[in-house]
Amino acid sequence: MTHLWNGEPAREWRSGPWSLELRDDELADIAYHGRVVLRSVRAVVRDRNWDTAGLVVDRIDSSGIALTLHVRSTGLGSDLRGIVRAEVRGAGRLRVLADLESASEFETNRTGLVVLHPPVLAGSTMHVRHSDGEVVRSRFPAGISPHQPAFDIAGLSWTHDGLDVDVRFAGDVFEMEDQRNWTDASYKTYSRPLALPFPYRLAAGERVVQSVDIAVSGTPAAVVADPVTRIRLEEGTALPSIGVSASTAPDPAPDFAAIGETVLVELDLATRNWRAALDRAAASGLPLDVRFVLADADPAAIDRAVRALRGLSVARITAFPPTGPARHVSDLDAIGALRHALAEAGIEAELVGGARSHFTELNREHHRLPRGLDGIVFSSTPLFHSLSTAQLVEALGMQRVAAGQAVRLAGGLPVHIGPISLRPHFNDVATTSPPMPDHDDLRDGYGSALTDAVDARQAAPELAAWTVASAAAFAVPGVATLAYFEEWGPRGLRTVDGTTLPVFDAVAALAALAGEPGLRGDSPDGLVWALGARTAGGDVALVANLDRRSRTVEVELPGGESRTADVAPGTFTRL
């Protein structure tokens, strides 16, 4: 999947049995005889807040044995220049080399090569070669691993799909993390172990030289192509209710009709304008899903905030500490303070808990959640580690995996997923304080409006298909609600003047099926998805196609009935 939504198609490079796609600065889908062995290799430059500097490709030199990118970093105070090169080293061997020099001193958390392994390796045996030469047998995690599955990596080898793959790393000590935690479709092997101090300094004139050597042997298993994509839907529990986040954009707000069943609003009690944000969310007239961020400097703020909810319809509520060991996770202290405030104010609402940020923190820190909760929450964004459209589409299959694991962690409690946004609604790994509004009102907006959270694809027609596919992925039994995007604004379903965007139609279609007996199925390839419901008017199915080409899709409904449609690329249809 390349840049379907914006930009030019990826450039393909081939050399003998090797092929890859050049997507901006990324060497993607590195394949041997047409079978992908590495999802990606790229050089990254990240600053002290884990923000990623741009890597501009100034020139490309291509030959039958090598592809060389002449690159330079831009932004965040970085100034690195050099090359990233893929070169054939012999039969079945490919090397990727990065050689970057910093023109000035730069504080970084990570600068070097990052290797992504495809998620189809889940559960496969891997052998880890350590820096002392010892080889240890392990596995690519089947379930999403909360912590690093491998450390001190000098080499990795595995067998999959008829191919034996051996990868050697040089230039630093590498380790691996399971990026499915962030709904990335990969396991990531990266350099500079996280146990070492960061940020660290690159001196002016210092070079970063790293290489990845890939050796492949064997013959890939044959694949039988079917011109028809077949998805079987099975009847199950009711589909999740659909919510929308309150707009964080600056005033004035347009006139619009509410959509969905709830409005999710995150209120940072350390800010001056949280009351104005609450008033805006309540104006929809829908029940509120309230997420408080506690104020370290003012412990009594939670009591005042809960009193402000009197007279409002509150569907559910939780609170997160902004700092400390349980940062962004609703631990015993946060929930205890909220329970007390609710009791004092005489307000009854479902008390939920979880992670303010990604599934990652729920997966790693769920032991901190107190007993007696009424539900589990986490947020989701596909564009955390990369801003590519390929990343966006590949996240869909990982949303299914994360949702299923969240349901298991919840142990029977309903799971509420949201906010769901293209880019993070806040920077959960920042080492500096978040931006704060200067006024008590919303003239400058709040929350996400104060960060770099806008994505041009919010207005793309293809986002409607992506949203239907995302709901099909997330809506496993046990997921009770999904909250997509904002009511209006740059991150919304509507523009600032109230004009509906294409994604509005997708959310409306999903909201119309909410609460009905669900019809669910698996995607055959992560590109085509279907979700349905048994309604009073008969069975309904929504089919989304995120492929680059039209797909003929046959949906089999319970009882044996089949419906077929040709679905254009980047669209969804109702059957």
C-alpha cells in the first residue's frame, strides 16, 4: 500500500531477486522473489521529546546493484547529512547502510537505523544472536508483548513462508519492541538500548554509521490468487455505540446537529479554560464521556470539576495523573480522588479507568487499575511513529489485535476505545511541559488545538472508508464504544464553518447500526473489511476497500446468503 491518499506513488527498485519500494526516505517492503522479508528499513533522527526530524532526500542514485539516497535532516535543531543506501552484496544478500554526519551539536533520543519486521511473523521462532556471539532461541510474540521481546541484538534469524532469513546489525547495540502496541504493523528493531540514558549528545562533526545485512535462501511458498475477495460475517453481540470527541478548535463554533450517542471530552484541570471546554461539549445535548487530567499543583481541582458536572448527563467518567510512575494511567490514587469527588457532589456515573494514551500503556500498566471499575478505556492513533498513508492503512489489522487483547485484559468489563484520531491528541512521551492556553475562553482552542495534531487526510474521501474499516477491526465482542475524531474543526467530521467532510458519512453509517446485533468477520488481507448488523429492515453490511485497486467482494451472511459488490479503491459501500 503506497500513498493512495496524497503524494506520488512509491518508486520501485529491483535488483535480481530483490525488490523494495522507496516511500520518501523509507526503504519499504523489502522483498525476495516477491515475498516481503522486512517491512521497512529507514534512518530516523529523533530529538529529546521523541519528535522525528524530517529527512529530505536531495538526490537519488540508482543502478542495477544499488540505490543511494543523499539525505539531510530538517527541523528540531538537527543538521545531519549523509547517505542511506541499499546494495546487493551477492546471491541472496542485501545490505542497507546509513552514514550520517551531524554538522552541529544535537541532543537526540535516537539517531540511526530502524528495522521493521512484518506482523505475519507473530508466533514464529526466531534466533537472537547477542553481541558476545551467543545464540538464543525465542519467538516473535503472538500476543502483543508489553515489553521488549529481545535485547542485545547483533543478529536475528527466522524461517517463514519457505524462506530462511538472517539479519545482522552493526554500528550499535540493537533491541526489539512490539510496535503493535501502537497499532503499527511491525516488530521494531532499533539501536541504542532504552536502558541507556537519553537524550544523548551528538557532537559537531560526529558520524553515525550503521548497517543491516540481510541474507535470504529458500523458495517462497506458492500463492494462489482469487479474483474475488470473500468475507464471512457471523452473528454476535451488539455493535458498539458510536461517539465523537468534542472539538478542541478555536471559537467560534459553527451550528451543527449532534451525531452519535456520546461526546468525549478531555479536561486538563491545570489549564485556565477547562470550564469553557466543558460548556462546549455539553452544548451538544448528548451524554458526556468525561476524561479528567488531574492538576498536580491543585489537588482540590477535581472536586470543583466534578461539581461543575451537576445537571449534566454523564455517561462515564475517569481521571488520569499527568506525572509520576502512573502517568496517564488511572491508578488507585486518581480513581480514589475521583470517587470521593463524585460522592461529595452526589453524582452517579459509570466509573471507568485505563490509559489516556495508547493501548501500549494499558498493556504495560493495567496492574495499576483499581478494582470496582465499570469499564476500561484507551485511546488510539495510527500515526504515531510514522505519518505515511501506508502506516495508516496497515494499522487496521493491528487495531483488531489490540482490541481483542484489551477485551481479554478487561476480564469481562466493557472496553471503550477513544479518542480515535489520526495523530496523537497529546504527546505522551514529551520531556517538556505541554502547551497551555493563555485565556479562560476558547479563542485559541485547547488540548489538541495547541499541538501539531492536524493531518490533511482528515478531509480526504478515503478517510470514510478507513473509518468503516477501523470500526470493523475494533468492534470485537466486548468493545462497547468507539469515539472517532472531533465534532468539527481541523480534526473533525465538519469544517470550522460546519460543512460536513466525507468521514461524516462513515460515522453516520456506523452510528445507524450501533446497538444492533452485530455481523463480524476477519479481513482476508488487511485492505478489505466488512461489518454488518441484523436490523429491523434486514441484514446490512458495510464494506470498505483500502486497496489501490478495485476489489470484487463477496460477503457471506449468516444463513448462507451472499452479496457481491465491486468496491472502488478508497471507498466504502452498503450492501
